[in-house]
Amino acid sequence: MGFAEDRIKYAPFRERIIPAEQAAMEISDGMTVAIPDFGSYTNPMAIVDAITRRVRDGGETLRLGLIKTANANERLERDWCRLGILKRRMIFYGSPAVRELVNTEGGIEFQDPHLSRLPDKLRHGQLGALDVAIVSCGGVTEEGKLLPLFDQGYTPVALECAKKVLLEISPHFPAELYKLHDVYTRARLPEAREPIGVTRVMDRVGEPFYSVDPDKVAGIVLSDTPLETGPMWNMAEPSPEIEAIAGHFISFLEREVREGRLSEPLPPVQTGAGAIADAVFERMGERFSELSMYTEGFMPGAVRLLRRGKIKCISSGGLSVDSEFANEILSNIDEYSQKLILRSSEVSNSPEVISRLGVIAMNNILEADIYGNVNSTNIMGTRMVSGIGGSGDYARNALLTVFFTLSTAKNGEISSIVPMCPHIDHTEHDVDVIVTEYGAADLRNKSPRQRAREMIRISHPDYRSLLADYYERAVAECSPGGAHTPHILSEALSWHVRARETGSMRI
């Protein structure tokens, strides 16, 4: 049996096998295109590269909108940015090429909605028409179902909403990965919706395959593009400051367990991208037993804990893994299917499920102000770093919402605790605990004035007296009428103005 017959068991689809160049011709200028997988490893790069060649070698003009729930393949982002193909982009990204154009007038129009809200926005046409979904899959079953690969992202809803679907199948993408998946699709509102039936981390409520309307499938490309796993995130070794953050947070958790506010084993944990949350979670594995994760993605520290048996189970939106761990999973797929489950963003980021499971949400931030408002996306309030991702879904709905930051950046020239954030992603209402290397600020059950004292306490010593001075003068300026949240409006953003003008927040 040949590769086509082995991977495409649904006979009518074998008649739709086309070259990548022909598939690329299905894309027209001005279209909105979905590459809906969660990460970058399984991007349909044969079709993507063919689109690139149309513009680079053929001199055509293509200006496209791209909907992606996380990082895309760096070659895709770099080439499409350089050639002017990428006109609009959504949601989270990691590419420096995209970052430059997102922050450039006339560059990329970037939108940053919460991941959990994307599916219904697509279903109800709030994002305009979705013209084409380009989907990598492991194969097609006899019934015409598609085999998922390393992640789902929003693939189920993209297949549902797209006018046209292009599929890419490669022998380098193992078909057996479908065993890790639970594919669940919700009804369109306002039709009656059943609750998502996930009550435990490893509950399966769907099936391991994607569904697609066969009439939408415009072509299938058989690709020999290698699986591009590469290194799993370029994570720096934890510094003494990060170790201090981990120590403060573990002490906080121990107190919560001791005083009965958390149970042990701990509730499921979510971690965002970045070194700090991942390092803290790995240290948690040395102190707490039977950890579990309900998350949208997981980092190297979680992989190490999983290999050592420190994590009982993980539910995730996708796998950001290196080739070594990918091969380990594939060599032991039945074993890993008992402790690792992959879901769509609609389920992994579901407010309903996050709340039901009582998740501990742990994410990294750029800065926080003295009242607990958090900026996680925009440097100096204006320059987008990479997007909010799913952190807002977890922050709003978790049992315990925690944010980590080093107290300073840029060799101490920038304080991460400021009088007022010039951009806010997570308001004080959604923030429970903020941790720096100087301590854990427990903001629960505190008024704004009490929160201010907690936040000043965990700031860097070089800025602590400046923050205290600002706060005390703000209280005085707002008297005798008083203020619930004291600020000096003429000074509230002066630290950021000073940093923009001089490169430092120091006076």
C-alpha cells in the first residue's frame, strides 16, 4: 500500500491530491486565512512555502489576514513579513519580524482577543469571513475524519467556519498522535448548549478526530516537509532572583494549605510562556506531590517533571516539545495517552472548565502598578511584545490567579512596580497574588490602599522609597475630599515618560 492509500483511507479524498503550487493558487489577495494549529511544529509549510514563492518568484501581490492562536513557524512569519503578505494578524505571536511590523505604522494590523472568545467570534461572523483553513493532519479515516497532530488550537471551529479547506499530510507527522486528542465542538449560540463535561483533568468528552465537510476540501497536499520541532523554547537557566521568586511562592502555597484555603494535592496548575512561571512550577514539583496541569501549553520544566513522574497528568492545548521528547512520546504513545491529553482552545481555555476545576493560574508579566493592575503585553504602554494569549482566560476564572515578575528590567533602569500602568491587560479585580524576588504580595481581601502597601513592599529597594513617596503624596493631594484609589494624575505616568526620554526610571 502506498503512502496516499495508507494515510488517506477515505477514497473520495484521494482524487483531490494536488501539488503544493496548485493549492497555493486557491489563495487570493485580501483573503483571511486560518492556520489554526496551536504551535509552529505542524504548520502546513509545503503550502505556506508555495504561497511565498508565488509572491517572491512570481511577482504577485498577496495581502492576507492570518488567524493563528500562537506562534507560527518562524520561516512563515519572516518570509510573509518581508514580502508584505501579512497584512493582519491574530492572536499571540513570538516572531521578531511580526513584532517589528505590529509596532510600525502601516505594518501589520494586530488584534489580540482572548483565546476563549475566538471560536464564537468566528461562528457569528464578527471577524468577517474566514476564506480558507490550511490544516496539517496525520491522515484521513475511512469515514472522512482527520487525524490531529501535536496540537489542536482552534482547528475544529476553523474547519467548521472556513469556506474552503486545504489539507497537508506528511510522512514525518506520525498518524498515531491522534490517540492523545479529545476533539470537542460546541453548538453555535443562541442554540442550546450542553455544559462542557470536563470535571477532571483527564476527562474525555469528544472523539480523537476532526470533522470536516467533504465538499469544503479543495485539495490535499502530500508533503515531504520534515517535522520542524527544533529546541523547545530557548529558556535561560533560572537565576538566583527566579529561585527567590519560587521560594516565596512555595512558602505562600504551604501557608495556604496549612490554613485550609488550598487542598493537597494542589488543584490543577496552568503556566504561561516564559522562564519564571516554568521555573516556579518545576520547583513546586520538588515540594508537592501528585501535581496536575490544566493549561494551554507547557514548558521544559513541566516536561522534566512529567518524565520524573512528578506530574500525575496534563491537559494542554498543544505540545511545545523538542525532537527528543516528541520521539519519546511517539515511542510510548499508549502510555502517554493515559497521562497527557490535547484539546482545542475552546476547551483548554474555557472559563467554564477553568472555574470548575479550580485552577491555579501562574503567568508572567511586564509590570504591575501599586494597586495590582497588570500590564503583560505593551512595553511603555505602547509597544506590543507578543499578545495576551490565554492568560486573561485563566486570570479571570481561576481559583487563584498569580503573576510573576522580576522587580526590575534593563539592568535595574526600569522598575517593574510602577505608580500606574500605562496599559492594563488584567485589572486589579482579577489579580490575587504578585510575586517578585522580594516577596509575595497577597492582594486578596484588601482595599486599594492596603494593596499599595503590599506592592511597595515587594518592589526593588532602589525604587521602594520613590514608590512610597509617590503614594504618600497622592494620599495627601486627594485630601480632604479623599480618594478610594489615590493618584497624582500629573505624575502617575511620569516614570514611563522619564524612561522614554532618558532610558531609566531613576531620578
